[in-house]
Amino acid sequence: MTEALYRTAVARTVTAAPATLEAEEVSAWFGDHKVLDRVSLAMPARQVTALIGPSGCGKSTFLRILNRMHELVGSASLAGRVLLDGDDIYDRGRRITRARREIGMVFQKPNPFPAMSLYDNVLAGLKLNGIKAAKGGKDDLVEECLTRAGLWREVRDRLRQPGGALSGGQQQRLCIARSLAVRPRVLLMDEPCSALDPTSTRRIEETIAELREDVTIVIVTHNMQQAARVSDRCAFFLAEQGTPGVIVEHGLTDDMFHRPQDSRTADYVNGRFG
């Protein structure tokens, strides 16, 4: 499919099908420093996969590799494959922009365009990716995405106000709405609640629960209670004594928290280190 046909398909599709994301033997470096060693993980469609582990074990680096943001760092390199429904997103014939449309990202700190209206913030991703919304359909798209992000009722009467006027939790949900507007098949979230109050955190978690049928979600979190609440599956990353990060164990969230196979997993999820 050409890029032009792909843009047309995205603009006309109400919801793109969630995709399975797979990492195969992924290793990563910053210069000569190896930060991940042969990480393999399947992240099934229509499920929430939580990446857990202490700071510095490579979780956020791994997350950025999943939508080709790692290569934005000049000294960065990697080995291995990342497959989106079986297709390697690092294939030479696959454009970076397409990978980042299909695999969206929500960052730790909310990053709406502060002077841009809420309405235009939602549509900003379309403009950045060269996607034209269906004629006369922008209003519907904005309402749909804000609704899916759990924000519509709170802001529907002030869509022309600047995004910077919202609270932190509202700004984060606005960023989720902006990501959803380009119809991603996977949504990556890098500690999306770390700077939020408990009420805003609860609303983000409710949004994640509502989105899981429409988009595959991978979330980095240091909050074990949150991982237990929102995820279907967990992967425990660890970097010991200066070695690169690896996955110690992964599986169903209930098994990881109540029947872990590795004593280090049990120690971490029960707060004995990290």
C-alpha cells in the first residue's frame, strides 16, 4: 500500500484493528554502553501489558524501541526485530512515520501544545502526519477521541480554550485523545500517571480499561498496585550489578503477582527492593 493510499484508509477508518506487538531478541546500546540484552516479549492485541522493574533497567528504552523513537538519539543503536502483526517495523521499506502512526506514544509528562486550543490539540497529530480528516468530520473526530479519552464531558463547552489551561490529569487525557486521532493500533504509555494526583490517576486507569478493546496498550509503571489493577500481562525487567537490562520473567499479571517463578520477581512485586 502506498503512503497516499494508507493516509486515505486511516482517514476513513473508524477504528484500526488492534495489533499484536512482538519483540524478538532486542538488544540496545547508547554508544558502547549496552542497556538491553536480547529481550523477547509478545504483547497481545486487545490486552494491556505492563513493564515493571527498578529505575535504570531499560523499560523506557525498550518502550521507545517499540515505535522507533530510540533511533532519534544520535549514539543509539539496536539489534533484533520488532514485529507488528508479523511485519518488522524496522524493515528498510517501512517508513518511520507509518510506524509511529500505528504505534502511538503517551509520555510521562503531559505535552499538549499549550497555546493551541483543545480542539486543535486533538487534530494536531493528523496535521503532523499529513492525514486529512474526512470533509466535515473534524467535529465528530474531536468528540469521539475526547470521549474515548474520558475527557469530553469535562471540556465540551470550552473546546476553543488553550490546552495549557487544563489540569495535569486533563492534559494527559488530552494527549491520549491526540494520540487516538491518528487511529493507532498500539498505544505506548511511559509512566503516564507518575506526576498525577490519585483522582487523575484513577481516571487515566479507567480510560485504559475502556480503550483495551480498541487498541493494544503497553505501559511502563513503577506502581505495583497500578500494574495489578490495569494490566493483563506483566514483564519484569532487571539490570543487576551494571549488566544490561533483561526480562527476568513475564506472564499473566495474576501469576506474576501471586505465583511468580523467580524469587527476584516475588521480592520486587512485594516491595522488598526497587
